[in-house]
Amino acid sequence: MHPTTTWPVWRWSLLLILCPFLLGGCDDGAPTTPATPASLEIISGDQQSTVAGGLFSDAVTAELLDENGRPVTDHLVTVSVEAGDGWVHGPNPRTDDAGRVRVAWYAGIEPERPQRLTLSAGGLSATVEGESQPPIAGESYTGHRSFVEYIPGTLPLVITAPHGGTLRPGDIPEREWGTMVRDYATDDVAYRLADALEERMGARPHVILLHLHRTRLDANRDIDEAAQGNPDAERAWYEFHHWTDAAMARVKADHGRGFYMDLHGHGKHDDFELGYLLTRNDLEVSDQELDEQWAASSLRTLAEEAHVPFSQLIRGEGSLGALYEEEGYTSVPSPVRAHPTGPFFSGGYNTSRHGCREGGTICGYQLELSREGVRDNPVSRQAFAEAHARVMERFLEEHYGG
């Protein structure tokens, strides 16, 4: 027979304490009931102000608690823009371990409009309000991590430079496909163009620049190819195009009509290439045939209003190509070079999206600058900027009344 063992009371107490932690546990296996949301409160981000199209500096932070004041975790919160036509970055969030969500909120592109954002969860809702201010000409506004910069102006002219950036942050991987080559110094050219136009015309264009290197983001492509799924790259893409839309809204409000230039660089030859969404084949026709293609171009609305045939607008006297030629920069299309003889950049995503081929009052083109004698050093870049100011002054005066 085995001797009977009597455990001291303290051992039984210890067993009861340890029971929940032993393998298999000591409960009945019943699932835990999810916490029921009882309150949703805004912690930060209410009553802010930002420039039209800009990011509100403080993230909108909300806290979801149950009836005992404990955090409700991993709960979906629905975010909706109720007023102001702004946008939020990313999908609807889920609460963290503290029962909180944080939302990056951008104002709409129209200034001086009430902005309102509502967060909802478990039948509860909370609202924040903000306001958008008109941009100040010449001021520099930057977005998330300063990847995108917007410098507003007062001329009826918008300039974008999507491929001049140099930033290669380590937490944004290189794009796996597409074109990766940077358009050398087009960012500096854009700054110089704005200064030269102000010096000559007494007013500045609107300028939007992407400072991320093209290996991280290509803002002249649709978002799938441009960012290839990286959230920070996608956010910069939206900022770039949202601020371009904001600049165009400002031009429309101030002038009714305007012009757009998407600035690029190439290394194929010494000619400037002017892309109006007309291909090499489109341009290899007679003037009479070209006159029939106005509706397919990024100058569609301007062509409807111009007092000259469409072919003259594209490559005749007074065309942009002709004006660049007069300044000493060989260009295609122009009176001298009616059509390209080799590979040609006819205009990309930005020209299609922001030009007037689908209608609207802001027309535009893609300008591909050669490198040698134009972008290769500060002296050549400054000389081109001053020449371009003269070109644009004449073009705007002819077609937009100055």
C-alpha cells in the first residue's frame, strides 16, 4: 500500500493560482465576448486650418472605449469626408491596443470651404471640423515627409516636374518595373522658370514638384505602375496630383482659363520635344489632315477658341515650337521640324489627366528638354529659364490675354 499524502493548505492555494496558466487551462473553454463600444471620442485633430489641398498637420485621433472605460481593440472604424471634398490616406483603420485610430486628413482643393470628417464605429460617431485657406503666392508648402512641394502663383500657368527628385528613403523599396531614370536637374529648372517668369511678368506660375527619386515613385504614371503598392509612395502620388488639381482650381477661379506644362528631360538628341498627345504618326501628315485631329490633343479647348487653324497652333508661326526656335532651341513640332523622325515623347499620364483633351479650360503639353546646353549646368539652366519666360509671355499674351 502506498502511504497517503496530505498536502498543506498553501500548496492547494498555489495550485488554484497557477491553474489558469497550466497547459490546457482550468476554465470551461468558453470564448471571450468581444467588448461592446460605448464611447467614441476625438482626442486630437479638431478645429485645424491648412492651405487648400494640404495636409492637416495633426492626425485626427479617436478613442473607442467600452462601458467600463476599457479600450475596444481591433475594431473597424469607418472614416468619411462629409464636407469640403478632402480625402484621407489609407483604408478604414482598426483600433490599436489602446483603442485608438489615427487618420491623415487632407483639405479639399477649394479654399475657404468648411471641412468636415466623421468617424464611425459600433453605432457611434464623432466629427471633426477644419478650414482651408487660400495659398500664398511664392510660399513653399510641403506634404508628408516633404516628398511633394507646392509653390503657388498668380499667373494662369501651372508647371509640374515629376521626375527631377533625388530622395531615396530606405524604407521605400525601389520600384520593380517601369522607367527608373531621373530627368536630370528638371527640379532646378522648374525653380528657375518660376523666378524668371516673376522677373519678366511680375507674377509667378504655380509649381508642383516631386522630390522622391523616380526609382521610388513615377508621378507621370497611373498609381499601380507609379507606386507599385508602397503606401508612402502612393500617398506622395495622391499629394502630387491633388496639389496639381488645387493649382488648377486656383487658376480657374482667378482667370477662368489657363495653361499647363509637364516638365521633363531626355538625352536622345538636341531637339526639344513638345508632346500634345499626338504621336509621330499623327504628325506625319499634311496640315489639312492635322487640322482634323484637334479633338485628340491636349490643346483641344484652346484649338476650339483659337483664331488660327489647329496645324498653325501646333507647328506654325506663333506656335510654342516656333517660339523656342526663335530663342535658339531646336524643337519638334515646329515650322522647321513639322514632325519627329525618330522615337518621340508625345505626352504621358499627366498631360492626359491635367490637359484639356477631355474638356475643361486648362490646356497643356509635355515639354521634353534636351540636356546639353539646356540642363547640364547652372548657367545653361538659367539661360533657358530666361528664354522660356520670353516664350511664355508671348504665348500667354496671344492666347490668354497676358
